[in-house]
Amino acid sequence: MVGAWLVLGAYGLAIVAIAVLCRKKSSTLQGFFLADSGVGGWMTAFSYGVTYFSSVAFIGYAGKFGMSMGMSSIFIGIGNAVIGALLAWLVLAKRTKNMSTVLKADTMPEFFAERYKSKPIKAISAIIIFIFLIPYSTSVYQGISLLFESVFGIPYQWCVVLMAVLTAAYLFSGGYFASAVSDFLQGIIMLVGIVIIIALVATSDTVNGATGFQTLIDKGYGFLPQTTSATGMFYDTPAFNLIVIILLTSFGIWAMPQSVHKFRVVKDNNAIKRAAVVSTLFCLIIGVGAYMNGGFARLFYPDALPAGGADSVVPGILKSAGFSKPMLAFVLVLVLSASMSTLSSLSLAGASAVALDFYRGFLAKEGEGERKTKLILRVGSVVFILVSAVLALNPLDAIVTLMSLSWGTLAGCFIGPYVLGLYNKKITKEAAYTSVIGGVVITVVLIFVFGATMGGGGNILQRGLARSPLVGVIAMLSSFALTLGVSYVQLLITKKPPEAAGFEAITVLTSETETVKEAE
């Protein structure tokens, strides 16, 4: 037990040291939030990857879908690597970097405001971001705290408090650059840790190497998902739900404000190319490893979920696989690393909605400098962490539900006007408003419709929330449809091309191999 605490203590000291050493880099607002747009490819790639995979993936998703889908759940990790990392970097990164620089937009709401020449959309987007990032942040706390409680017997509430304090300390001190440096360290820990986990679990007595894989295949939990369900309905089959989860988690990341922030701060085009390759390989190893670990679930729990539900599956696997206490501590550091990186990115994105989009955009008086804005950004990061922690102290629902609700709503609001707005001059501000507001409306309506029409336990709201992944995918598709549909109907009626900011400047200032340089 002493060795386990030494491992955790060493990790905590390393994170604090990074925050202290990076403090000078955060002395200005530009430095605190954007690291002066000078983060290289490797650091950005690791930061993107460790933000992508938190305790939600390792604990919630891996456990739930490992039980229902078996080894076929590894295709979620593959989809995340190919679509959520490689394709996202190739399609979005350079264009986002260039247009954000030309438009002088530091956040997603600022991008919308400048791209569509409409200030109110910034406020609406900021409110949505702050509200719907909180369920995601809360689910991260729940995942890591459940693991700590299950493995070490530390009370759940203390885990939440300790994690909140540690994350707030290094983010408040060092800003984004400290977060990126710690992400690099945490990414290395994750890569080493996931390989060790899979090796130890696969060779445990319960799995017994190839024997375990064959047992899973024989039971229908191999690498091909089942196409039938107990209810007889197609939307309850593992195959259908696998497709839904791949779409939600792979395309949803495209419109998350914390991932768009990575594209904004990456140094240049060479760094973008490097980050595309490195983040893809990182996500492939981590994603496949996390879901493979969960895929062994039916060997440890052949008949039913453990008493703690799907969120207890992965902690149970780790305990049953015979890990030593120091090794379990290393596993905890792995999940803690992923979770803290995600929390810091979410907190920074949530706080920027208050400090940059609201205060600087609407409330700051003439002549007020960046000092006050930076202070609000720092304090806002801490407040976001605390709000999420308080909600996590009394778990509201399953981790997967919270995560899916957050991703689905945000992507359903933003993916259309963001992705299409990067490339298509004809996308109008009215279309952007329709998608941003429509994403929330569609999400709420579908939750109640599915709750009333689809089976499952609980009341209408609980049944509807259980369908959050499907709701999120429909919302994302609706965002594209609404954004394109409203834009072209409007163009047909008015015959007047919309005002599209940023396109001409990018055409002049960039080539195939360059990115726009920051203004002096």
C-alpha cells in the first residue's frame, strides 16, 4: 500500500512542478489561453489525444460497451483514431488556424461572431458551451473517483475533492502551456500504462490468453457485433448501437470547443502535419487498448452486470486480474492522467465562455486591459472545476449518459455552422442561428419522444436520457441539414450572397504549405 501511495505522490509532485515552471508562460492573456500560439506538433498531438480519452472512455464507455458488445467495441477506438483524430486534423486544423487568426477569434463563439458578423451568436454559444460542458466534466470526476474508491477504498467524495484541487492548482498557475506540457507527460504514462494493462489482463487466469478470446467468440461477444436483441427491435441490437457510438464519439469531437482550441494554438503547418500523424497513432493505441480491456468483461461477468452497474465493470476487471497494489496505482495514474487533461481543457473552454466571450465581448469597459480578463479567466477555470465537482459529489446518472448528452448537444448545435462555415461562403448567419438554437431544441424534444416511445426502465426522462447517443447522432445530422438547408433556401429567396468574413484574406495570405502568421 505504501508503494502505491508513493506512485501517486510522485505523480502529484510532477504535475505541481510543471505548473510552477510554466508560470512565466502564462503571464499574459495570450500566453495563458493560447500559449502565444506556439505549441508544437508533438505536444499538441498528445494534448489532443489525452483530452479525447478520459476516465469516461476507460471506465464508463469501455465497461458498458464491453458488456454489451464484447470485443467488437474496439471498433469504437479505431473509429476515434481514423475519424476523430486523422480526418479531423486533415479537414479542420489548418483551416481553423488560418481563419481564426485572420478573424482574430480566440474561441469558438468568437469564431461564429466574426465569421457570421453577428455578436449575439457569441453570447448564445457561450451559454450553451458552459452549460453542456458541465455534464461532461462531471462524468470525468465520476469515472476516476469510482476507480479510486473501488481499488483503494478511498471514499468517493474525497477523490472528487482531491482531483478538483490538483487540477485547479496547475491550471490556475500555468494556463494552457502548463496543461500542454503535463499532457505530454500524461500521454507517455497512458501509452506505457495501456500496454501493461492489456498484457496483464490478457494473461490473467480469467482470460488465459487466446483461450479467453475464443470463449468470447463462442458466446457471441467476439469481434463481430450481434445483430439481434432481446426486445427484437433493431435500435437495441449491439450492431446498431456500435455504429451510433462510433458516429457520436468520432464526429462529435469535431465540434467540441476544447478540440477546436487545439487547432487554434498549434504553431504552424508543419506542426499540424506532425500532430495529425502522432495524434492518430496515439488515439489508435489508447482507444483500442481501452475498449479491448472492456471487451474482456463477459469473461469476468459472464451472466450479468456487477452490483455497481456498468461503471463498476472495469474497476472489477482490474481488481480480479490480480494486479499488485503498486501496479494498480500505476493504472490509476494512467486514468488520472487522461482525466486531469480532459478536465483542464474543459475548464479552460468553459471559463473562456465567461471571460472572453461574455466579459470581454459585452461587459468590459473601454480602456480596461487584459489583466482583468485574465483574472476572470483564471478564476472562471476554478469555478468551472468546483461546479463540476459539486455535482459529481452526488452522482446524477450513468457516466455514459452524461458524456453522450454533453457531446451530442454541443455537436448538434455547432458542427454544421463550424465545419461548413470553414469552407462554404454561402452559409448564412440565419442558418448558424438555426443550428445553434435548433441543436438544443432537437435534443430536448428527442429525449422526451424516445422516452415515451422506446422501451426501458425508469420514467420518460430516464428512458429518453438512456438514448442520448442516438439523440446526439440525430442532432449532428440535423445540424448539417439545417445549416445547408436554411442557407440555400435563403439564397434562393433573396438572390443575395451572404457576407462571409475571412475567406478573401485566407486566399491571399496562405498557400498549400503555409499557415497565417499571428498579427504583430
